[in-house]
Amino acid sequence: MADDLDSYLGGLPFKLRRELATVIRAEADRLAAAIEADEPSKSGLLRSTVKVRRRRNELDLEVTVGGEDTTKAYGRITDYDSAVIIDGRDNSGKTKVPKGSGDGVSYDYALANEFGTVHQPARPVAYPTARRMEPEIRANIAAAVERILK
């Protein structure tokens, strides 16, 4: 499906792709700014990690929070039987140590904040903000497509 979309988008006239890329970038920037504004962090660290990144092409952007700046070591001895996997990913190659090894296990504070831990309830910001803004973002992009195609 993604390849079909890439193929379709690649076949669009250059002018349409350029103008659509501008609108999509503006909407991604608007979402990133809203996530930053909604983030209640006292230190401001999470706010500083909100980024808009291009993925496969100029029309495929993602807004991310966290990463290297919010990844922390977990210095307790673990009872994990295998490496720690957070959110279905391997936490960007960070070392994770199995049972009894302790130091070296890491986690992304942004994920812990968004989804919670066994010791801290979730304090989601990114997903609720994105869900709240999604209808308007979609409408703005659809309006831009209509305007461009006229």
C-alpha cells in the first residue's frame, strides 16, 4: 500500500507536489508547535525534542518526540529474561541487559511519559494533541489539494 501511494505521489505534476509539500510541512510544523505548547514538562527537555522529519519523500513527514536526549539508563538490577523492547521497537540500539545484569538497560523518557510505567501513570501529550488536530489537518490538506487542482 505504501509503495502504491509513493508511486501515485511520484506521478503527480511537480507544481502540485511542491505546493502540497509546502502545505503538509506547514501542518506538521503546526502540530509540532501544538505538542510543544501542550507539554507540561518542568525542565522543557521534552519540548526541545519535538521534531518534524521527512521520511521517504517530501510529502511524507513525521512529528517525533524524544530520542537520544530523553533516553536514560535504568540502573537497577532487572528481572528481564531477554532484552527490553519498548513500543515494539528496540529503543534505537540502546543496550538492554537481561536478568540480573542491572546497569545498561535504557528507556526513552518521552515514551515513559506518553505511555506510563509501572511506577508512573501515563501523561500523554503527543497522541492526544495529534488526535485533536487530525480533522483540521486533514481538512487543510484536502482544501489545499482542491485549490491546487483548480
